Amino acid sequence: MPTTTIVVLGAGVSGLTCALQLAKRPGNAVTVVAKHMPGDYDTEYTSPWAGANVLPMADRANSRWERRTWPELRRLAKEVPAAGIHLQTARVLRREKDVAAGASGGLSDALFALNPWYQELMDDYRELGRDELGTGMHSGCEFTSVCINTAIYLPWLVSQCLALGVVFRRGVLGHVSEAAGLSHTGQRADLVVNASGLLAYRLGGVMDRAVYPVRGQIVVVRNEAPQGIMLAPSGVDGPEGEISYAMTRAAGGGTVIGGTYQKGNWDGNPDWNTAVRIMQRAVELLPGLADGKGIEGLSIIRHGVGLRPGRDGGVRIEKEIIDGTWVVHNYGHAGWGYQGSYGCAERVLELVDEIAGQVKSKL
Ligand code: FAD
């Protein structure tokens, strides 16, 4: 069987998921090249900072990525404990004032829609009863979702790739086409998968000025949410760009509380006033998180900031030839890179097949 030589640029959730799915195909020789790898914490490397859970954000027309990812994340949660994913109950709350204003406080209008498309995707979706809603809430819904401990899941993806022969190399690339010369096979790669996330903004050959940061400030605490409830209200009172959520990670990963959704903000440092508001809202929403003791009852592991890779026009998954190298782009996943990871990788593989067919037919 002829070999297709592939270099994946990027070791975030997008690159690693693509590398794993590509490596499962016989005949693919896959190398991953990245500046940052799982284990690193850097503001410009988004994946380790994510919660991460599944709260569908796309509208129905753009739901393929999330639709096609959910079955695999649910399977991993049920059948593969080593992946660091567990089932948790998501509770989405629509505030009266947000419903009246037709706004979602910045996170996602589709998530807070009154009759959301994803009710057909989530097995046990139900609307909350009036007696389950707090003051000021218009309505809400609940369904079984997952929470991913990214500190376990990203290395798990690496280990799955290694078991299939993927080779990992560190590299800081000035131009996307340099990746083609970095295959571990010593041959020039037939194609490059560009999963460079936010850094697509300044990667030579791409320089995508539609990409922008969406700043996410978080606090990770040792406390666990009562009954594993992951709360997401449609908005908060306070400065623009602030949101509220909490999710308890699998396998002792603590609880990630957030947060912010600040478009165009590159600041990688935690703001302490924001941190206090994040914690205050979390204990108001989930008093049991701190045993009713307020923020004094929170045991902080760390404060952090990650920059989500936003993109005007949405995610970019397409192929093009750059300086003679076939490139399949997969970047710009904003706040849904995990919950869309397998769906996006599926599309990347379709594009890789198209390119591999063309490359081989010329031999
Ligand atoms: P990244 O993780 O940034 O990886 C990019 C990779 O490309 C890195 O390895 C980097 O080193 C490499 N790279 C880039 N340029 C170069 C270069 N020139 N040379 C070499 N290497 C290069 N998503 C969810 O699905 N659910 C959630 O609950 C969720 N919560 C979030 C909460 C916060 C606070 C944040 C910040 C994000 C959250 N997200 C969530 C979004 C999710 O984290 C991102 O969409 C996702 O991590 C993007 O992954 P990526 O692989 O595309 O990019």
C-alpha cells in the first residue's frame, strides 16, 4: 500500500485529534510538530486552559462538528476511564432579562435558544420545571453531558497517537510550508494539516487576520460541585464580557469556574477584581460548592487565562496549496474546540483523502 506522509502542525486538541484519526488509517505516516505540547501552560496554547465540557454552541445549520463529536466523547466517558472524561449533568439557565433582550451575554445564542436543536442530540434532554428555577430565571434545560479533564485527556491523546506510530517533534515554524520538511520519515510530506489555533494569526503563509483572541479567565479550585452539576446561566450582571460557569473535572481535576468571553483581548494575566467576581458568582449559583461559606470556602489551585481562537466567519476547515505544499486548515474553533474535535477531524480526513487521491494519481 502506498504511504501518505502527513505532518500535523499543532498539538492542541485539534491537531492531536486529527493526528489520532489519521494514524488509525493504514498507509498514513504521521508526524506532529508543535511549539507547545501537552504538559505546557502558555497563554497562546489554548487547549490546556479549557474546562472542558460539551454545551452545544453552533446553530442548527452549523451543527455538524458538534453533532459528530458528541457520540465519541460520550463513548470515551462511558468506556475509557483512562481518557479522563466523565458524565456530568449540564444545567443551562435562561434569565428573564436575557430572553427579553434576545441576548445570551456573549457565550452563544444557540445554547440558550428556547427550543434548541440539540434537544434531539442529547439523550435525556428535558426542560426544567418552574419549581427548579431560581429568581429571575425565565426557563432552563438539563441533560447529561461530559466534563473533560484536559490535563489527562491531552496526554491520553498523545499516548494513543504514539501507540499507532505517530512521531512528535518540537518546532517553531515561521511558515506553514516548513512543516512539509519535518516528517520523521525523512521524505517531504504529501500534505500538512494546519491546526495552529490562535497562532494562525501570525503563521507565515496563513497570516489570517480574521483570527482574534477571546480571552477566558478562570479559577481552578479543589472543591467539587454538588451532584456534579455544571451550571451555565445566559448572562451575568457586571462588566461586559463576563460570564459564569462551573464544571467539575474527572479524576480529581478540581472544578473550573469561569469566566470571561472577551473578544479581541490579548491580556494573558489574571485580573484580580475579575477573579473575585468569578468566585463570587460561582458560590452564589452553587452555594454547595463552598459548603455555604462563600468564597472563603474555596480552595484555589490556580488562576489562569487562556485565549480562545475566535475567527470572523467561523472555523476554517479547507484545503489549499501554499508555496507548492498541500495544506488542510483546521483552526478557529473559538470556545468549542473539544466539543467539535471529532467532527472537525472527520472533515479533515475527507479533505486529506481528496488530496491523497490527487497526489498518488500523479505518481
Ligand atoms: P491550541 O490548543 O492553541 O493548539 C495550537 C497548537 O499549534 C499548539 O501546539 C501550538 O504550539 C501550535 N503552533 C501554532 N503555531 C505554531 C508555529 N508557528 N510553530 C509551531 N507550532 C505552532 N472548548 C470546548 O469544547 N469546551 C469547553 O468547555 C471549553 N472551555 C474553554 C474555556 C476556556 C477558558 C478557554 C480558553 C477555552 C475553552 N474551550 C472550550 C475552547 C478550546 O479550548 C479551544 O477551542 C481549543 O483548545 C483550540 O484548540 P487548538 O488545537 O485549535 O489550538
